[in-house]
Amino acid sequence: MAPQLAPEMRAVLDRLLAEDGPQPDPTILPPAEGRALSERLNRRWNTGTPVMARELVVETADGRRAYVYIPDTDTGGRAILYIHGGGWCFCSAATHEGAARQLAQACGAAVVTFDYRLAPEHRYPAGLEDCAAVWAGREAILPGRRWSVAGDSAGANLAMALMLRLAGRDLPQAGLMFYGVWDADFESPSYQAIADGPGLTRDKMRRFWDFYADAGARAHDPCLTPANAPDALLADLPPLYLNAAEIDPLCSDSQRLAARLHAVGRGDVFDLVPGVTHGFMQMSMWLPQSVAAFRRAGDIFREMT
């Protein structure tokens, strides 16, 4: 039996339908149109999020803008590089500003976001290379801090890929991974149970993967499918926190990765959040489970760092 939506999650979905009406699937529109639609619908989630003590826009060493959110609870010692989701194709630092603010407030640390090149115009590894460039130049953004990484969905995939690519060199202190893309197995239990959504669907994920990377590379490149990474690479990762939305085609991805991490002897924390859909942490202004998930991530972050 498929899992049931929590009443609060159902209320959010009903409200979105009432406010926006039926919307086209952005993955079947021309890329620029799909991106514009996703941008418009996701910027609403920036409303009512925490006010920061300081906000900065800093030019990175590779010429892009980094957006820095420093909460009043910041002690000056830690920072988090947050990589936004959107199927490697959509969204931006602007659509995830609210999430960055929530994460900063919950963790009591500065959070830095940025834009990376998007597929299908810029396929793998372009986006990952951008993440690596910002990571390498992080001292110029906020000097003298102990850095961690975080990401949601495809952004979590990029954050994990960044750590795997570093392979023991210059690793972050910790990683916060929210409902990440860890595999490309479209026959997993959750891909079958939640194939048609609500929200993210199996067909959308197939298209995201096709936009991003060749099918032949997915099985053997751990920076594409971290769930298939060798034990040695997984064992060398910094402490991780992972969560998954129960009503999400990607749920099995996180369950399987958590099992792999446990099997190599790690003590990472994994939470399954019941009754919510993919992307629920964007919805903090309406969804109490989102606020609770950020608070939980902040508590675990403090323990890990």
C-alpha cells in the first residue's frame, strides 16, 4: 500500500492547486520555458523566512556571485556551502534563498549559496566542476571558518559528488543531505510506489537524468550514482546527515545509501520523514514538517561539528 499524505502536506498541495491551477510539466517544455516556470513557482517559498544578522554578495574566484546568509546565532567559526536542487536543470540560489536562511538559522552558522551551470545546455560534469571551483575558493568568501556542505535533491547529489571527488583531500567537516538523488534505478520500491507523484514523478526523474548525464555513465561513476560508490570511498566521507521524504520516488535512494553507509561501519544519521513529498523542505512558510526538518538538521549539525 502506498504511504498516505500527512494532513498538513495535503493542505499545502490543495492550496497550491487553488492558487496556481494546473501547471504544465516543466521537464517537457523547452529548457528556458521550463526553467522560467520552475523559477516563478519556487520563489514563493522565500516569504516569511528568517531575517539574517548580515547578508553579503561576494564575487568568487571563478567570477560568479556567492550569496552569504549569517544568522544572529552565528559564532563566526563555521560555514556551510549549500547547493540547490532542481534536477540539475532548474532552480537557482534565488529559488532556494528561503531554504538557505532556514538552514543558517537552524545550524547557527553562515550559509553560502551560488548558481552553477544547468543541464541540458551544460551536462555533467559542468555543474560539479562549478561546485568544486566554489569549494576551492571558499576562503575568499568567508575566511577562517570550518566548512561543511549541504544540498537538497540534485543539489545533495552534487554535494556528495563533490566529497567523493575530493577523495580524502580538503574534505568538509560534515555533510547535510536532504532527499538526495543517489541512484538511477527506476524500478526501486519507491519509484514504483510513487511513480505518479504527487509532485516528483518517475518520468520526470527519467527526463532529468537524460538531460544531465549519459545512461552508460550512471552505473560506474560514483559522482553520478553515489549509492554505487566503492566501500573505501564511502568509508572516507566526513560525518553525514541524510533525510528522505516518505512520498517521494527517491525515497529508496536514501534508504539504500543509508544502508550502504551503515554496512561499511559508519555512524551516520538517517531520518525518514513520514507523510511528506519530495521538496517539502522548501515549504517552511506553510508546512510544520519543513520547519521541524531544518531544526533536526541543525541539531545534528551541531553534534557533528
